[in-house]
Amino acid sequence: MKQILKRFTAILSTFTMIAGISVTALAAESDDMQLQINGEMIAFDNLKPINRKNRVFVPLRDTLQQMGATVDYDDTLHLTTAQRGDTTIQFHPGETNVTVIKNGVEKNLETSMVISSGNTYIPIRFLGEAFDYPVGWDAEQKAALLIDTDKLLADAGSFSIINRYMEYNRKFAEQPYVFKGTFSFELDMPYDETTRELMPITGSGTFEGISEQDKQNMSLAMQLNTEGLKKYIATEAPDEETSEIANAVVNALENIEINYITDISTGKIYFQSPAFAFAGMDGNAWYYIDLDELYSSMGMDVNFSDLMETVKETSFNFEDYIKNVLSSVPLTSVDDYSDFQQSIAVFVDLFGDNSFQQQADGYTSQFNFSENGADIHFTLKILEDNSEISGYDMNITVGTGGTNYITASANQNDTNATVTFNLNVPDMLTMVFNCGMTMEATNQTALSQPSGNTINIMDTLEDIE
């Protein structure tokens, strides 16, 4: 089941933005440690990794050479230079400032070093950050972990077709677009275990807004059919007072308005709705979620500002996206390298050039996966018109024993898009969701935050608790 979840997550994550993280390597207070690079334990001749204040330090020269870097030392300048591929790092041993030059772009990083018996040790986390290696720690094996995702991807093959789609899709981020659309949904679930009587909930609505590269503003209005809920209240409410309170809430849900302002570059999502008043909140105020803070509380070091800078780079391609996805997976075991290999194999099966079959109107990739009774079928078609990419068609089904529990499809044809989602769990739940949207280029710009004071939703939740 663990492998099913990992592979299915890899499929779904392709159409989301997952930010990369650097996992802090922690160790017990002991120098009896190991270093694993790309699944192989490194055999050091004399020097071994050491621990200082729960941080793993590795011998500089030996480790860099094991990573495939060349290391030189200038006696006159007292300057150490290490180069690997398009990355160069330079520093004076013992100092805290390190210069990292990657693809001609120079930046300075602060780090600490340890000089022991005349040998220089450097934090393994810094090496991961400098060379874009995911970093981790296996507490049981007392092993620091490094994975060269560039090498894994180089061995994986080409992604030129999906990169053509990413280049096409980039135009929607190069200038603002106004969008508008409609949606509808139907939800059925039994509320009487004896009669299996269904409680239908249906709704529909409209939305409109402005989308810019890292910002999105949207207003949503939804109308909810509450007859099923009211019937349930009339049947199940223990007393009249409870019934009155429940019906008051349900009446408020019949017409809902929600406004959103999202700015990924700051990691903040703002939202406002009169319906918040029924939860004891201010129905006129803007509340926000700080995604950096949220991920930090889950032990994940995500910086959305850095993420957006990466996305804005013109050279950002599907290989870079895979690296970001993989770097978001915490490394905690010496076996994780094998999982990385399997994950990249899934990406290759889904989106590698060899997975696509050329047709008259585009390129189609199909992926089928079955394990432990679960079946996943995925189809992606990159649409082409006069040799130019014009959109995509995607379909996913998930089920067991020939019965599909989830079917989903998404389509984009230039400035028109649709999404359909169906969930069917027999005798428990059925749901249908449909959405359609159109886009048009505009000279308007999106807001990055609302005017006036804002309230951190996490503070509000703490007050409620």
C-alpha cells in the first residue's frame, strides 16, 4: 500500500505546485556515523563524518570528490574552490561566508565549518543546498543521506514533449488573465442506516477573477439546495432548540459568497466571507493562512518566495519540476534512494518521450498500474494544432476489482478549460463535480493582499480551542 500511495501521489502532484525543502540532518551525539550518496555507503580512508551540536559535518575534500567535484586550494589566496557541473563553490577555510556560482549566477551563503586536526569539515546540509541534493538522516543507521537527482534524471531520458507543453503554458503567466466560470456539484450519502435513505445535497455557482504569475484574486458565489439537510435535521435533531440552531446555519449556507486573494510569492492566502460570522468570526474581516508558517509547523522547510523565483526562471522545465517534487520528500532511511528511483520511473512512464504516441492531433501517454487489488489508469494527451501545442486532455480512474471509485478528467484548449470529478463509494457516498472556465488576456493587475488589517486564521483557531 505504501508504494501505491507513493506512485499515485506522484501522478496527482504533476498538476500541483509542490515546493522543495532541505531536510535538516540531525544526529545523536556520536562520531560513529556514515554517509550515503546515491544509495551507496561511502568508504572514507581516514576521516569520517562527525557530529557537532546535533549537526552532521563531513570531511570537505573527500565528500566533494565522492560527489564528483574537483577540489583545488590556492595557497596564496587561502581559497578553496570546488566545481561540479555548472556549480562552483569558493570559500576561505574557517570563514562563514561561502560563494556559490550556479549557471553564472552568484550568491553568498552563510555556513559554519569545523577545523579538526588540520582538516576542514562542512555541514552536509550546506552541500545539499549548494548542489541541489536532497539531504536527510537515518537515525537507526546513523547515516547522513545525499541524493543526486540530476544524475537520476540524466539517466531517465528525455521529457521534450511535456517541456513543449510547459513552454506553451508559460504564456499564461507572462501577463495577467481575467477568468470566469461556473460549477455545479451533487452529493448523496445515506443518513438512515436502516433504510439507506439518501440525503442529497446539490449546489451551483459562479466565479470570476484575475490571475497573474504569482497572484490570483477570485470572487465566488454559490447557491446550495438545503432540502436534504433540513429533512435530516427534522428527523435527527434531539430537541427543538437544536433544530432551530441547525436550521439557522443551513439557511445561511443557501447563498454563500467568498473572496480570495492568493500570493504564492509571500506564501499567503487571504479570504473573506459573510458566512464566517456563523463560526463566531468577523464576517467583514480578511483572514489569511501563512503557508510558510503552516509547512514549518509540519516540520517542512518551504520558502514560497524562493519557489516562485525558481518558477519564474525561463529555463524552468519538467526536470526542474521533478526535482522540486522529490526534494519535498523527507529522507529518513537508507532505503529512500530506491524509492526515489521508483518515483522517477513513474514520471518516465507517465511523461517521458517514449511514453507518448504521436497522433494526428497531438501526443498521447497511457499509464496503467495495479497492485494489491488497486487499479489506476492515467491518460494524458498533449493537444497540437498546426504543429503548435494548444492544450491538454487528462483522464484518471481509480478502482478495485473492475469497479471505478474515482474518475476525473481535465481539459484545456487554449483559453477554455473544464474539470469533471466523480466519486462513487457504494452504499456510502456518491459525488459529482463539474466546472468550466474561460480566460482572456488583460491589462489589469492582481492584488497581492487586501487593504486594511488582516487576521491570521491560526490565531483565531487557537482562541477557539
